[in-house]
Amino acid sequence: MNGWAPEGLLDTYDRERQAPARKVLANTRAQIALMNPDPYVTLLRELFEDLMRKEEVNRHVAEMLSGVGVRYGLPGPGHRLLGDFARDLAVTAGEGTVPLPELLRRGTFALLDLSGRPEISEVYREWAGPIAWPGRVRHVVGRWEQEPALAGLLVRPDGYVAWAADKDASPARIAEGLRAALAAWAGTGDPSRPVFK
């Protein structure tokens, strides 16, 4: 991680991935069970085929198989998007509408300032000041039409939301939450700065 990651960041991988890994294993076992040539399983397979004709069931199974339905219990101020996969996110900025994968393409975090709140830019500048490579976080000012109540998001390189705040949050709460999220996920130049435990 080029020496900038905060202490314990790699340890979060096991904690995050254990529950999804168990679900993948259970899903694989269920698929193997459905392939069993037993006549009783044939009835179950036929029921499953009927269920798969329903759009909601099909979407659920597709999300389960692709992994986009995974939601992580990430530390930080509670928000409805925290730990969720930021699917279908496209930011309208000066250069037009940019899809999230484009912002994450170089393996960077994306800090999306969706309200023009000064505290988001101030915290970003404060964080980036002592950092040798501040480009590991891409700061974008724009709008996300589907979520007009959002003030900002910090999206990890894997597409999961590491921090989020709504426009009605206080400036102090936005600054404090973003400061802690940047330190916890993108590192700092100062090891004494607080991070999430």
C-alpha cells in the first residue's frame, strides 16, 4: 500500500469478507443440490424455475451471484448508504455526466462533493496537504440526480461507500465524519490523527 495505509486497514478485509464468503459457499452448495438427479429435487428445480420468472426474484438472485447485494457494516456515522455498493452512480460535473467506474478507474477513492458545501473541500485540502500522493483520492464537485439530499460520498476503489452525509447534517458533523473516513481509509501523513476503531 505504498506505506500510507493506516494501521489495521488490511485487517478489515477478513472482517468484511467473511460473511459474504459464507453466502457464496451456501449459494454454491444450493446450486449443486439443485443439480442432483434425484426425482424429489426435480420438483424443487421446477419450483425454482417458476420463481425465476418473477422479476424481483431474478434481480435478487442476480445481485446475490454478482455480489452487488453485499452490504458491509463499516465504521463511521450511520448513514443509509454507508457500506453499500454505489451502483448506478453517475455524477454530473463540469465535464458532463461521469459514471462512477470512470472515477475509480485508476484504483483511487472518489470523494464526491454533491452540494458544494465548503467543509467538504476544506477537509479534503486539509487531508491532502501533508500527503505525498493526494491523488489517491479524486475530489469531484457535482450532482447525483438520483440522491438530491446527499451532501457528499467517499467511495472506496472497490465501489463501496466509506462515508456519506446528507445536506441537512451540520457542518461540524460533515467535517468530522469525512476527516475520520479519509484517515481510516485513505491514510494520513500524520499517524497521530484519529481514525475509526
